[in-house]
Amino acid sequence: MIRARAFAGRRYAVLGLARSGLATTEALIASGAGVTAWDDRVDARDAAMALGADIGDILSLDLSGFAGVVVSPGVPLNRHPIAAHAAHHGVPVLGDTELFAEARAELPPHILVGITGTNGKSTVTALIHHMLQQAGYPALMGGNIGLPIMARDALQPNDRGNGVYVLELSSYQIDLSHHLACDVAVLTNITPDHLDRYDGFAGYAASKERLFGMMKAGSHAVIGVDDAPSRAVADAIDSHKVRLLRVSTLDVDPADQQRWPALQGPHNAQNAVCAIAVGHALGLSDQDIEQGLSTYTALPHRMEWVADRRGVRYFNDSKATNAASTAPALAAFPPADGQPRLHWIAGGKPKGDGLAACRPSFGNIQRAYFIGEAMNDFADEVGDAVPVERSQTIAYAVEQAAEHAKAGDIVLLSPACASFDQFPDYEARGAAFRAAVMALGE
């Protein structure tokens, strides 16, 4: 785990004891800090107490003298009373990424790469991590992906160079960071999302922009400029201080992209060009970068190939929880010989953004199968543009798609919705799709 003398002798409050909260509690205590922890779940409180934490409801504590209140990124600071309670006592509200930033001075020499954006940040994080590992560099990924960063052991340099921490950063994690100075910071794109947590879209975009305001002179900023809000972030960067690299899907030659099996479609062109720019910023050779791109395999639930059944290919894109992230998945499968070949499964708990972002690719769709709470609204919105089945469940949608699809067709789960009407999370939804596909048999 990450330990730092900087925490010794201080007292922290930790609110929320899921994986990152418990990892933070353990790391702080191992570093000589005192921790008062709280979670509504008794088993979580017991686990923190076993690590040596005091247990107490943070909202009823006098926080005077505390070094910080560490909260989960899932805590909505715009609505939760912890923000006002901490401010009343003059105590900062932090995340585990901020603690990592404070510990960096005591870690072996290393490089920090941070990736944010509405869509694509998980793939870009995993792709950069894979690229570095293939090239022989010590690297790990964390933040919004993988294990909590405070639970990871510090990287040691090897004969290729210093260790590289590759962190996926949600806007929530950026909100809870104050000194997270990335050596390379990446912005993939900005489209409307999580607006319940911000004062409109401008507030959400400003959260992403904060990552670049924490950078130090000589660092690299990689920004995808295919959307206007991201271009605005790029325009606001002081290029005399930070080395600005503007990237676009237009920078990728489609012939090159054909060599990267897990990176098909325009959205993956953007993911690839961001990773390529980071590779160059880190000093990787063209050969190292190409090897990483060509050997990368997709993350689960992100345009993940599941199986071929009777010549039909099935893809799980359950992570696409809004229309903006589903749109490029639909665009990735154009008609063959003038005939649409895509069978699209979508729906779930709607986010209110409709399917307008997907409409330009309706010509790629042979038939749509809508499920969950959004089923009727989506069917009404599509109208006569695409043949529609009101399937209700993923299992039935897969059965119907298998009946209609022929060899050479594609069945794609890309829901454009949250999962919470029928599943606890997008992973469970993707697992249900995979199970339904496997149940089809060979």
C-alpha cells in the first residue's frame, strides 16, 4: 500500500467504507495517522475498526483539528451535508487521489498520467497501461479503474525507466483533488453527463478543466479537440507553461486502425490518438506504441467481443450509459454491400437525453430491441426509422436478435441508459448479456 510520513500524527475522517474507503483507512493508519471512520453498514464499520480506526458518525463529530475528511467519489457534494459540516470546521473534503498526490514526494521517482473525459477514459487508461507494460516499463493503473490507488504498492524504477501511474479520473475525483499535478493529463471529450451533480453543463465542464489547472510547468496536456467544450479547455491552457498536444480522430489513418483489432470505430480512433500522444510524451518509440495498439484487448463491457454464433458476432458495450457513448458504437458497424447488418439492444433507466446523438447511425441498424424503463419511449422516438421489437429483458432481446440475424450480422448491446431499473450496475447488465449469448449454444 501507499505509505507516507506526511500523514503521521494527523487525524482524518473517512466517510464511506467501500473498497477505496477501507484502502484509505488502512494506508493512513499504516502511515501513523489517526482515523475516525463511518459507514451506514455495520459490517463496513467492523472492517474499519479491525484496521485500527475509531468509529463515529462524521456528521456529528467536532472536526476541529482534523487534516481532512476523505469521502468516496460517489458522495454528491452538492447535496450531502458533509460539505457544509466540513466547511464549518475549516476542514478540506478530499478523495483518495488527493492523498496520493500528497504522498508523491516520498515515492520513488515516477511519472503520473491522468485521464479524464466523458467517454473513452477507461479505454484510454487501459490502453496506455498496456502500452507501457508491453514496452517493459513498471506501470499500474488505478483511480476510477482497477484497485484503489492507496492500496497499491509504490512502483520501483527498472532498466526501462521510472514507474508510471496511470489514473482514470472521473469529474468527482477531480472535485476531491487539490494538488494532483499530472505530468501528462488527458482530456478525451466533454459531453453532457452527471448534470445532477453540477450547476448545469458549464459546471461539469469546469470540473474536467480543473485537472489542467493543477499542472506544473513543463507538463504535457493531451486534449481531444473534436468537440467544442474540449477545444475551449485547450484554448484556455497556458501553452507557455504546459506543452499542449491537440489531437483528433482525423489524425488516425483508417488503414492504420485496421491493424488494431480491439480499437475499431471512430470512438476508438479518438482513444487511440490520445494514447499515441501520451506515448510520444513519455518517450516511447513508434515500435513500442504500435505493439501496444495492435495487441490491446478491449475492456469488459466496452465494445467487448463476446462470441460468434452461427456466423453472427455479439458485442457487449454495457458501459455505454448515455446516448453520446452509444453513438460511436453504432457508427462502428456500417452497412455491408449496402445492407444494414446491426441488431441493436438498448434501454434501461433513461437519463433524459433521448437518442438524438444516435440518429445519424440509424441507417446502420437492421432492427432494434428495446428493454427496461426506456423501452416504450425509445420505441416512440425511433418511430418508423428502424424496425423495433419491445423486448423488455436482455434475455428475450438476445433470443429475438438471434432469430432475425444472419451470418455476417452484428448483435450489439449498447444501452444508452443507466442499468438501475433491472441491474445493480452496468457490469451485471453486461454479464447478463454474455450469459444469454452463451446460452444460444454453438
